[in-house]
Amino acid sequence: MARGIGQYIVRRAAHALVVVLGVVIITFIVSHVIPGNPAALWVGAHPTAEQIHRATEELGFNQPIQVQFYIYITNLLRGDLGVSIRTHDTVLSDVAAGLTATLELIISAFIIAVAAGVLVGVLSASHRDRVPDHTGRLAAIFGVSMPPFWLAMILQIVFSQTLRVFPLGSRMSTDISIMYPLKTITGFNLIDSVLTLNFAAFGDSLWHLALPSLALAAYPFGLTVRMIRTMMIEVLQENYIRSGFAWGLPHQLILFRYALKNAISSTVIALGMSFAYTLTGAFLDELIFVWPGLGTYTALAILALDYPAMMGSVIIVAIFYVIINLLVDIFQAFLDPRVTL
Amino acid sequence: MTEPISDIVVQEQQRFREWRVFLKLMLKNPLSLTGTAIIIFFIALAIVGPFVAPYPRQAEGVPDIANQLRPPDWEHWFGTDELGRDLLSRIIFGARISLTTSAAVVSVAIILGMPLGAIAGYYGERLGAVIMRITDMFLAFPPLLLALAVAATLGGSLVNAILALIITWWPWYTRLAYGQALATKNLPYVDSARAIGVGDARIIARHILPATLAPILIQATLDLGSAIIAAAGLSFLGLGAQPPTPDWGLMVNTGKTFFLQHWWYATFPGLAILVLVLGFNLLGDAIREAVDPKLSRRRLI
């Protein structure tokens, strides 16, 4: 069986490589082939004729398409994503700078969504067609129907503006970051502050993380509830579960230990999908909460017509996403070796 | 090749019974009824909007500078925006934009994606593999990201946003139709059609495509809601409808500048998005539950 999994991983990784190539090709088509004047987009808003001319030369837009693709792909392999018009830094360094902030946000939103989603999903399935189920399903449907950027703004109005219990945005308060400066080790504020025993910064970071991650968690929460509920309803009709109840085993034990375990493959799929949605949800969420991550960077790039920055972060996020999917598939193969067949 | 009449009658009776059970389930379910009511309400608004909106001219963009940013009151139920325009009227006009946008995205994506998936599943081998690999490449982008890139390249406009969303949406239907076609293509009735010499094109059109229709329609109901949110997200970044269009996403976007002092501006257009999307999701969920034998077993007995 171990050999089967090894082969599966190789096969799946090869597939992922093909998909990454596809992502590169599609991004190339979008940025070089779609009608419009890419050179003009590349130099930013209000270009002069001379700037456009220079960009056309530099980026090789006047050359045959296969030559353009060659230039594009060699630049990419060297990690050269161009220079941002807005920040005047290389896109790669900008993206690297924003990545940990985004990951911190996404991971905490993901944890909220999954923890709440699995709990509500299991309770919903076990109390089918009764009050907890109706409440849970309604919450799930609201979660997936909510425009994420709007939810973010409503949370700001309620919790920052009116109740004043959470900050409006950003990653840390200015006074805390001056009085208790945080040493960057991993780039994750929560981890760095624990490592340096800087508990003021830890609390402050957590406090700033609350609203943005809550807003971001709504959609994946709904998704997780739906998938877990559907799967659990099927599993709960199995004989071994019914005999568990007949034996008088504690309900929690049956639900979370035996039933959830056999709903695991769809649980993993639910987690993978949730992660995907938190990834793109972060784009608008970060912009609203002034979170200094990749999402704000991309959104500001779009608003400022900063074309190199935009395409650069699109390709990075897409590749990142392919890798996540690969990991989810491999993880699933370990949990349920049948998928390797 | 004619079947005995009695068999056809039995089949039809059974079909009719299935439909009746389905309808009964849908009518008994408060969630599906609520969803349907919401959708009908918004469709009605989209049709009669210009006649019921209190300030139709403002909805089309004519400003009323004397009444800037008024909070909700009897005259302006949802308040006014930064140009003094009645938000209720603009939201009513926006129903038409949202519904047509999402209908356009979903229907074109189905028209493109479904036949491709059916062809890929039916022929399999090389052609199928090529089609599905290309589909996989499009699916490799996280949702909304590719649409962002395409819309930004094409430039912000409602038509470009619709185009961008179609480009990202069709592969989902291809994959759905592909799975369905794989499951159908060797069923006895398809085999017998092939055996009596029916052409491939006709088999795909008459036997494979209809079999893919049910799951695709369920998905489409849910997608009509998702497309509204996606289009609103693009508008929110300035990549969708442009002012003075009364587009909900655009209104939330403009309202963002004012909303901490003027809460009503962004709140009501966003609420409109939420309620309409909720309608599609309630209906889609109810249909899915009613047709899924595993989920509805207990209710049917």
C-alpha cells in the first residue's frame, strides 16, 4: 500500500506541474494576448507616448508571440516578476513582504471556520430536522450568501464604530508597536511575540486579528457545515452507528469519534475548499481592514492600475493554490488509501 | 423498436409520481418556499422597477444636491447618497442589473461548458483528456482571482466583468457534465442507440446532454447567487459597472468612503445582495435535498 501512495504522490505532483504550466500560460494569454494595450497598462495610469514606446521595447511586445512567451517564462523562472509601478520595489519582494501577514489572517479565519463548521455540521446532522438543525443550516446558508466585503464593513460599524470593542483595522496598534516593538523572526506576529515573550504585542495582535478573520470565516464556515452535515447524515444511517447507539455508547463518542472519522474524506475536501475560499476572500477583506498583506497589495494594485504588481501576485497566489490542492490530495491519500487506486 | 404501450404508460405514471413527490417536498419545505418568494420578489422588482421606484430619475443618476447623505426617513426609506439620490430607488433599479448579470454569466457558462464536458466524457481517450486537462488549468486558479486578472486587463465595465466571470465559470460545468457523461455513456439505452446506428452527435445531443441536465440545473441555481456576489466583488474593486449605474456592488464600494458616519449608504445595497443570494441558495439547497435519494430517503418513506 505504501508503494501505491508513493506512486500516487508522484503522479499527482506531475499533474500539479502540468497545471502550474497551464496557469503560467493562461496568465501569459491574459497579460499579453488579450486585446487592449498591455504596454500602456504596464507603465500605469496616464502614460505618455514615449513611455509606452519604451515599455513595448523593454517587454518585447513588438516581438513575435513565441519570443514574448520565451522572455516571459525565463523572467519567471529567474523570479523576475517585474517592478511595481506603485511601490517602485520588485514585485517579488513586495509579495514576499505581504505573504506572512496574509497567511496569519487566512490561517486564523480557517481555524475559526473549520472548528465552528465541524461542530455545527455534526450537531445539525445528529439533530436532523429539529431546532439545532434548522438553526445550523440557516447559519450556514447566511454564511455562504453574505457578500464578504459587506460583512467586513458591517462588523466595523457594529464592533469598532458603535461598540468600540475592536479596532477598525491594521495589524497592531501604533502605541503598542512603539512601546513593545516586535522582533521579526517568522513574520507571523502571533508566533514572533510568543517566541520573544512579548505578551503585550501578542494580545494586541490577537485583538486586531479578531474582526478580519471573523469576516473572512463566514463563507468557509457555511461550506464546511454543508459538507459535514451531508456526509454525517449518510454515515449516521450506517448499521455500526445504530448499534453504537443501541449499545448505549455516549453520543459525543459516537458522533465525534466514530461517525466523523468515516466522514473524514469529505471533511478533508471541505477543508481544502474552505482554504481556497479564504485565500481569495482575503483580497477584499484585507483592503477593508487595512491589513498589510497580499490581498491589500493586489487590490491596491488593481485600483492604481499597477499592472505588473497585479499579474505578479495573481501568478504567485495561483501557484500557491495549486500547491495547497496537491497537499490536500496527498493528505487525503494517507487518510484513505482507496483514492490512490 | 416501439415499446409496448402499457410499458410507456407505466413509465409515465412513475415519472409523474416522482414529480409529484418532488413538488410536494418543495411545497412542504418552508426554506424552499422562502427562497422562491425572494427570487420572485426581486424578478418582479426588476420588471416593474421603473414604475414603483419613488425617484426613477435619481435612480438613473440625476443628482439632488440639496439632499446629500440624508439618513433614512419617510421620504427616503433607505436614505440618500453623496449626490442626494434616493438609495431605495437606486437599489430597486439595481435588481435588474444584478439578475441579468448573473443570468448572463451562468447561462453562457453552461452553454459553453456543458457540451464540452459531454463530448469529453463521451469520446474519452485523447480528445477527452485534452479537454479535461485544459479545464483543470482553469480550475487551478482560486475562485475570483482569474476573473480579477481578466477584468483588470479588459478594463472596468459591466460587460467586461461578465466576460471575465464567464471565462472563470465554464470549467465547473464542463467537469460536472464530464462526470455525468462518463456515468451515462455505457448505459444500455445509449448502447442500444449506438447499436442501431445512431450517430455520435445525435447520441450526445439526445441522450448524454439531457442526462447531465439535472445536476447542472441544481448547480446553476446555487451559482446564480454566487455570480451575484462575484460580480459585486468585481464592482467593489472598480472592475464592474461604472458610475452612475445603480449597481449594488458599486454602491457598496462608493458607500465605503462614507459608511462610518453614514451607515445606511453601504448597508442597504449590501443587504439587497445578501437577501437575493440567500433566495437562490435556499432554493438550490432545497432542490438538492429533494432530489438526492441519500438525503431524502427518510422523508419519502
